Amino acid sequence: MTTSEPPIEPSEAIKKDHGRAGRDLRAAVISAVVLVGAILLSLFFWKTAFMGIVAVAVAVAVWELHQGLSAKDIDIPEQPLMLGGVVMVVVAYVWGAPALVTATAVTALVIMLWLLRRGVEGYVKNATASVFTLVYVPFLASFVALLLGEGGTTPAFGLDLDDPGVRGVITFIAITVASDTGGYVAGVLFGKHPMAPIISPKKSWEGFAGSMLATIAVGVWLVTSFLGGDWWVGVLLGVITAVMATLGDLCESVIKRDLGIKDMSQVIPGHGGLMDRLDSLLATIAPIWLVLYYLVF
């Protein structure tokens, strides 16, 4: 920070900060409605189309990480990461967890071989960042495919709420959104005690409490009335989701601070980059799949 900058007028500060939440709320709400609408429409008309949305999201997220990492002179190979990521999503949906593990290992090896073409300089740095990206985005995102695949992969048109995969994905999205929404509202209204001021100044313990209350309430409701499971599974699901969503958000904040960037990109108005919205979803999907797979389905 320099001392030569002119003082910011109060009106300018409000425009820049968009309130205590630090975002353009109107644009954020509109973008969220559009994104959720696209997801619900894909599940309603043809659930396999939802995998197309996941594949596109993986490709965009890889592109964003490539852009962000380049700020530190780290150059990950976009093409094999995008292609391998899409393959991982597809095989996870069609053939399950063993195929996902195999596809992940093969993609990692292909990426390391691909980087050999560039020579020795920077190989370890770029290979390490590439494998990190592979696990952080395509591998974690593929658990959505595993969850949706619980109901089978036979093409079927129309929303089938008897399909455990569809119900699982709806539950996953709803409870993660509940975490973000509960944390946002509680943080704006009551946030006074920063959770990690150096990493994320606007994240508060009051916001975390709001996330926890929201996820437990939504988790119990969905597990008992929508999935036919026990109430305590809903509590467990809510606690895990609140914790993992918060950690996911903090980890992404650390990544951006280390790279010296504010947002991964500006592809989503009011939200920044796609990774700025996927952080909590990527962090929650694996444990949610684990809980639902062993305790509900």
C-alpha cells in the first residue's frame, strides 16, 4: 500500500465496497438466479445435460487458475488439464469411483509428460501446480458426477425425483447454498469478530454460526423429508457442510492473496470468477457424497 493515493470520498468507498458484504448485491443475486436456473433446468429436462454444465465449469475453472497462477510466473498446460478434467467427469458419471481414480492418475502422468516438451527450467514448479489444479478442480468436481450417477446413467428425459442421484445433487446444492446464504446474512447483520482477518477480513465467527444454523436446519429437513434418512444424518451433513464450505472459502482466499489478485476473473457479474463461486461447492461435494453414499442411499 502506498501513501500517495488521494483519500477516498465516502460515496466512492460505498461504490467500491458495495456495503459490508463487499459485493454488488443486485448483480450477485441476478447471476446466482441465472446459474441456479440453468442447473435446475438441466436436471428437469435431462439429468445427463447437467454433466455438460459440470464439464464446462471445470474447463472455465482451469482457465481461471491458469490466468491467476500466471501472476506468479506459473504456467500450467490448459489443454491437457481441460481435456483430462472433462474425461474424469464423464468416466466418474458412467463407471464410478474406480474409473475416476484411474482417469486422475493417467491425466496426471500425461500432464507431467506434456511438460517435458518445455525443458528443465520451471518443470517442478509447473508440474506441481498442474497436479494441484487437477485435484482441486476436476477431481473434486467429479464427485458431483459420482453423486448423480447413483441413480444410474440411462438417458431419461424429465425430472425424476425418485432418482437418488437427482435428489442427492439437489440436496448438495441446496445445503451448500444454505451455508453461503446463512453466513452472508449473519455476517452482514451481526459480524463483529473476524475469523481470519489476514486471510479474509469480512469472514466472521457470527457468519460461521449463521452458516452452521442454516445448514443444520436445511440438512435435517432435506434428509428426513426428501431423502428418507434419519434426522441425525441431517445434523451431521449440516455440520460437515458448514465447516468444509468455510474452509473452502478460506483456502481460495489464501490462493488469491498469495497470487496477489482480487478475483480469479470477472466472468460472473457481482461474483467475480467462477472459482469464487465454486470454492465452497468443491470443498463440500466429496464429504457430502461420502455421507449420502454410506448413510442414506
